[in-house]
Amino acid sequence: MEHNYIQEALAHYNITVPEIELLRHNENLTYRVGNEYLLQIHEPVEGFSTDFFYEGIERIEIYKAELAFQAHLKKQGMQIREAVENCHGECITKLQNGTYATVSKWLEGESLDKLELNAEICYQIGEMLACLHQKAKGFRVSPVKTYGKQHCECTKRRFQALENLGLSNEYSLNMQKCCDHAGAVLENVQDEFQMIHGDLSASNILQTPDGLVPIDFSFFGMGHPMYDLAVLFGNIGGTLARRQQIAEGYRNAGGTIRYDVLDACFVLTLLDCLGIHYEQWSKQEWFASRMQRWHKENLIPYVQGERI
């Protein structure tokens, strides 16, 4: 079936290449197609649930908005993967089973999850993020996901539903309280919301000859800039030194850090990950102890009003 998806999708672009490599499968099936193209088939891996992210929004409209955002950033001078039109002059292709596919030009580089993240790279990550936020400021497109109070309510309902899949009531209630606290903070700063990337992990940043490049905007949307910084702190800046370097690069490139909002966003990014991955992660041996640690070190202190 996977092979059929690929051939059907590429037929819409008149692309025929002998080598097709699966790069990863999370929210999308992502392939390198020869040396010129990247193919994404928007079919999530089993147990990867993002429906609560997009309540009431048609996915194809999200894909269109995502491409418009990337086109804007490219027009503003950022290095961004360039979408490829299919034979009908469209950037989004609907396959026979209703799944959507997109193709972009291959961008040569190495994702940061394959490199040693030294102080210089961490500083450059902060600079890149500040640049992205500056280029994105003032741009609007709809419909998009908004990482505000309403999103916190969606995430809260997700945890209520997960109690039917094994999430303990104790954990669920505490996570719902975190949603309420974060939602209140974000409600007070919604006038500072702008377009953000939403998923800046090490695997979503390329090191290229021309500098660092953000890729995979699948979770882009309207939100506070601190949400992107919080994702970086959670996914890349695991040590204090790394976080300090990212923060320094961000500030020196013109970014402003709001620590109260950063705490709320940091907790929300953790809750979002749990909401998306719970069905997968809960089956892993490491999960129970990690869940306990997250509550002890992050979620319970946050509800009690401590700094994260």
C-alpha cells in the first residue's frame, strides 16, 4: 500500500526516479526522491494522534495555509524549501483514498539531530528563530491552528478522553489544571501572537552551507513567540548551557524573552507532546518513570506557581 501511495503521488508530478528513500514517519510519510525532491504523504503513523489540534478545521485548508506561510518567509529572504506544483498547477495533490501529498525541492543539508550541538550551533539556533519571528511578524493567513486558550481547552479534553486509554485520573486532573493555568497566561498576551513554526526539534532544522534552515512546518500556527523557544528548550536545549546559548542568540538577534509566558509555553509543549504521543509512548517501558518525573519536575511545580 505504501508503495502504491508513492507511485500514485509522483505520477501527478511526472517524476520518475529509481531511488526513493523513506526518511521518517510521524505526522507524515516523508521520502527523499532522487536528489531533487522531497515527497510528503500526509498519513500519520499509527498512534500519532493530532485530531485534537485541529478541531473544526479542514486539513487541506491547513496545508494551503502552511504553504502560504512558507512562501511568505521565502519572499522575505529566508531559505525555505520550495513547493513544487503538480501537473494541474496545484501544490497539494489528493490521492484516490483521500490522503493528501505534497512535493518540494530537495534542500541539501544535515539535520541537527545528526550533529553534535556545540555552543556555536546553539547560538545560531537562537539567531535563526529570532529571524523567523521577525520575518513572520505581521503576516496573517487562515485558517490556522492557534496556540492559545482555546488550544489549551482542546488539550484538556484530550486528557479527559485518554483516561479511557489508561491515563490515570490523578495525572489527568493535574494535566488539566496545567492547561487551565497556561490558557489563562496565554489569554492575557494574545495581542502578542504571531505566526510561529510550532515544532522546532533538532530533526526540523537543517545545517546548510548558507546557515540553519527551519523545515517541516506541519504544526505551524498563530501563537506566542515563546512557544517556539519553549519547543527548542524541550527538544534541543536539554542542558542549562545549551538553553543559555539559544537564548543569547535569540536576544542578540532582536528577540525578546518573556519568562512568564515561556513557562506557560514550556508546560504546554510538554502537554501537547503527551496528547499526541500518549497512545505510542504509554506502551514503552521507559514511559511510566518519565511520566512520573515530568509531573514531579514540571507539571506539579507549575500548578503550584513555581518557575519552570
